[in-house]
Amino acid sequence: MILVNTSTIAGKEIDEALGIVKGSTIRAKHIGKDILSAFRQLVGGELKEYGEMIEEARKIATAKMVKEAEQLGADAVVNIRFSTSAVMQGAAEILIYGTAVKLK
């Protein structure tokens, strides 16, 4: 499966747009890592626990989007975009979406 954030794929021709596909997940870190991050927020520094949480969420959301595209028979997903929003303290939603396409 080819995944790009552009409307075209170099060296490929899009034959058919199959529709919008998406994947999303809401993730939170457990209380121990939440406390560690709160402490780091006070003294300064990278909030590694939240970075790991977001990276894990991106992978899960992307896999869900790819699965949806595969169910449509897509060869690729173009115009991919990510959206992140805080759901509550310590939890975030990651949404990824794009257009599933068939290639010639």
C-alpha cells in the first residue's frame, strides 16, 4: 500500500478514486507515566511519555486507515492528513484520513 500526503504519486497514474478512508484512536498513558510527565512539566524537558503515546497512536490509526483502504481494494491512499486533539487531561485522539485510490 502506497501512502502519500500529496495528491499524486510520482511515476504512477491514478485510475479511480474510491473514497475517503480514515483511522482513529484515543490513547492515554497510565497514571505512573502521567505523574512522571507532570513532574517534567514543572522542571522542564521533553515529555517523552506523551511523545511515545502519540507515536503509538499514529501507528494504530494508520493501520486502521490502511485496513479500510484494503477493504475497498485500494492500491494507495493519497492526500493523507493527521489531526490530533486532546480528549481529556493525559489522553489524545489521533485521526488520519485520505483518499483511497486504484492505480493504473
